[in-house]
Amino acid sequence: MSSTDAVDGGPGGGVDASLEPAVVDLLGVLAYAELTAFDRLAEDARLAPTLAGRAALARMAAAEMGHHQRVCDRLAELGRDPAAAMAPFTGPLDAFHDGTRAGTWLEGLVKAYVGDGLARDFYREVAAFLPEPDRGLVLEVLADTGHADFAVREVRAAIAEDPRLSGRLALWARRLVGEALTQSQAVIADRDDLADLLISGTGDLNGVADLLQRLMDAHSERMRSLGLNG
């Protein structure tokens, strides 16, 4: 079923019964992703070498918490407990973040820009198959809070000052992408409704392959933006 086949419940409305489990799953994983983004940005802000950098990340963390609340409010509108909707995704997302904990300010910026960027691209792709108002909500929540330009500016400035950082940060970014892909696959493999939405939305396995290629193209562009080797 494509997104155009679904019933549009209107703002605050319901969801076609056949799509509701997938909608709840996507909102659940996104709500938890935003909550962990808040935690991580607040923690990484402590690594900032300047007060301006610390304040910038703190503001971004606050924005992520606002996004988390928007998604939780929508889950409540659908008659779902936000905590229960998030629960299936705590394991994969916690495993990703525990396995890729940033040790430096620059590693934290690269993680948020490259690793989280890939995950957000994936959620955007899946959101395209949802009816409104959930499609619009997901895209709104995934909108950049200013982190992209900030990360690019900080990382490029650091590399210009010390070119040796480029190789090390490139290796870190490749590790992040591998872990992020593993996380995404684990989520999809464990949630049949999300997997069905992905397959039906893309049309077939060739469509899924095209989606993955778009994700990798966007990743390559981010690497170039940071001044890192692809």
C-alpha cells in the first residue's frame, strides 16, 4: 500500500488500521532517538573547548527535547503510551550509542552529523510512505536544528589547524556508519510492520537497494562537507 492509499485522518486524526502499527513503530523509534539525542548533546556540550560551543550544543539539546515531546503527544493522540511505543527500540539504540561513545569534542560533532545524519535520512525515507499528519510531523521533527552547519564549521576549522585530524576522524566516521547501518537493520528485522511498510513503499527489493544507495550518497556528501576522505 502506498501512502496515497491510506486514510488521511487530518490533524490529530486517526490512522488507517493497516498502517497504524507501522506508524506507531516509527514514532516510537523516533521519540526514543530524540530523547537519546538530547542526552548525548547535553553530555557532549561538556566537551566543548569554548563557552560558545557549549551553549550552542545546549540549545540544540533543548530543541531535541521539544521534538521528543511533539512525537509523544502524537502517540498519545493515537491512544498509545509513549513509553510502551519506545520500549522495543531502547536496546538497539542504546547499543549503538554505548558502542560509539565520543571521546573528544570533534568525535561528538562527527557522530551527530554523520552517524545521526544517516539514521535521520533513513527515517525520512520511511516517513515518505506515511499518511498525513504523521508524515509532516516526522519530517518536521527531523529538520536540522542548526547542528549541521555548526559541525561542519567546527570540524573544518580544526582540520585546517591540524590536517592530521582528517584521517583519524574519517576512520571514526566510517565506524559510525557501519554501526548505524547495523542498528537500522536490527530495528527493521525485529519489527515486521516497519519492514512491510518499507518493502511496500519502495515497491520491491530493487527499490530498497535504491533507497540504500541514496543513503550512502548522502553520507558521501556529508564526508565531503566535513573535509574528510570518503
